[in-house]
Amino acid sequence: MKIMGIIASPRKVGNTAWVVNKILEGAKEQGASTQSWSFSDLDIKPCSGCLCCHSDGDRGCIINDDMQELYGAIEQADVLILGSPVYMGQMSAQAKIFTDRLFAQISPRFSPHYKEKARKQKLLLVFTQGNPDPGMFQVYFDYTKHIFQMLEFDVKDVVVVAGMRNEPAQERKDLDTVMKDIGSSLVSG
């Protein structure tokens, strides 16, 4: 099993990176092949809305940046983990750019570009937030889960790690085991 983690945070060594990497560590301990990608190391531009990706057959995205490498990795992954800090009550700009750029590879049933090629890839959404109330942005988390379901991902769970402004993730003793268990369940579940 191949599990790919996307760390959609501007911070290379922050709470989101720590959480996603712990989940991947738990999956690796169960025999999964894992790989993580950090937006702080990538040059990914926003979607330009040119629609070249859906014209002339399966041309794909014409923007020549690091997303091209991610497309290949996503294609090979059995499970995708998308980790994002919560900024202004929603996913980071980096996570939104990543999500928008998926358009080049996905043609869900509601799209005029629909092709009978449903992805049905497993997806785990992971959010970290400073606010201590994990339900504070539940409406947004539900909305985001629904968006990925409409894009025909099999959303396994939405994990919210709250209270990051009081204590960083790596200092919270409870999180190490919990995050590894989540990763382990992706392999055994």
C-alpha cells in the first residue's frame, strides 16, 4: 500500500507537518510505503482557469511547476493525506491551490468534462488549529469533506487537532500514539 502525505502549510516544521508525519509513521510501521510532500519545498502556482487540461483529450495541466511531479505521485498512491492548518476558519492558501489544481486530473460526474474514470481513492483530511474547540469550524470541515466526496474521493475521516496555540503538537504526549494509530488504521482498515 502506498500512502502519500501533502503538508499544505507554509511552515516546513510546524504542527501540520508533525501531525501528518506521525500519521505516515504509523502507516509505515504497518508495512505501508509512505512519502510526504511539503509545500514549503514546492513551487506550485494557482490554477489559471485556462481549461487546457480538459481540451484536446487527456492533455493534463499545462502549468509547468512542481504539481506535475505530484500528479504522478497521486496517481500511484492508494491513500492521500491532505494536511492543512486552519487559517481564517478554513484550509490554508496552499491547500486550496492544491485542491484547485486537482481539477486537471479529475472529471467527476457533475462535470461537463466527465469521463468514466472514477478515482475512488482513499483520502484523509487533517486540520490543525490554534483554537482549543475542535468543533469551532465543523461546518467548514463538513463542507470540505463534501467537496472531496463530490470529486469522488473516498474520504475516510476528517481529523482535527485543536489547541495548537497553547502547546505545539510535538510537545503533546497524547498525540504521538493517537496519530500513529490513525496511520496504522489506514493500512489495516
